[in-house]
Amino acid sequence: MVRRVGDKMAKTLMVVFNFVFLLCGIGICVLSFGTPKTYNDFIDGLNKVNYVFLAVGVVISLMAFLGCCGALMENSFMITTFILLLTSVLIAEIAIGGVAFAKRGDIEDTIKKAGIKMINSTDKSQHEIINDIQQNLHCCGMTGVDDYTGGMKVPPSCCEKHVDTCSKDSGDLYKTGCYQKIADQINSHLLYIGIAALVVIFVEILGLIFACCLRGAVREKYESV
């Protein structure tokens, strides 16, 4: 295959691949900051997921730089290192994706439990987070206004006009609970990350092919000298 495409073609493909690879890495870094901060505070684990994707994006960007330098310099060692790192990242991504897919159904239950815990908390900062969610998403409680039990006052954020007289009998009371709306938004965000990950995996497979071709061409070139 190398003999057919030639050394220059292999190098060109490698450089083009790494440019696309670099864009993918930057894209993952950007997406890792895409979840609203309120939701990061709301679900502790989501912050960790974002950090993982940020780390992956940084590693991919650095690998793209290494691969590009290896291609331009025709350095067999750098190209081999790039191939090994890329293979490791590809295996890790597939493994992490499989675990995430298997646990995708747990998110709504986690949201509901965390939200109800925050509603019953005595910490004012927790109430501020809930109020912010209710006001922005036009919802009340996690499953509904009945989450405010035991003499708890329905907060103004549960009503459209946000007045202190908001109650279960108010005409402008939000009827929908918040947990489903939050789950939908987070799942939408994770869907974009999933699509980006699939694109990256496809690009990585192409990168392995190009890198192997270029490494073979470089070794053949110097062995013939």
C-alpha cells in the first residue's frame, strides 16, 4: 500500500489526519465545559465526567501535535510512539463508552434522589440551586409540588410570577417536576459528546492506518539508503 501511495502521499495524509485529530481534541475540550454549572453542582458525578472528557481532549490534542511532528520530520520513533499512544487511547475510549452506555439508565434516578435531598436540606446554597433550576426550567420540585411536604413552604420559584404568596393552590404554579427536564437536557449534552466520540474513534482508526503506512515508508526509505 505504501508503494502505491508513495512517501509524500503517506506524509500528506498523516498531516491532514492530525489536523482533523487536533480539531476533534479541541472540540471535546469545549464540550466538556458545555454542561450548565448548576447541573454540575446538582450531580457531583457529572463534574468528574466533564474532567475526564477534558483530559481526553488535551491528550488527543498533544498526540495530534506529536503525530504531525513525526510525519513532517519523518521520525520513525515519534511515529511509533504516536501509534502506541493512539492504540491505547482507542481501547480506553471503547471501554469507557461501553461502561457509560451500560449505566445510562441510572441518571434519572440519581437526579431525582439528589434533588429531593437538596429540597429537604437546611443549607441555603442548596435551596438556591433548586430555585435557580425551577425558575429557569419552569418546574416545581423533582416529581412535582408535592415534594414540598411536612409544612415546607412552596418557594416563589415554583410560580410563574415568582411571588412570595406562591402555594399549591396558585393559578400560575408550575405543574411539572424538574427531574425529567434536567435529565433530558443532560442526556442531550451527553448525546453530543457521544457523537463527537464516535467521530474521534473513526478518525483515530484512519490515523492508525496512515501512521502505519508512513512508518513503513520511512523505514523502507532509510533501510534502502
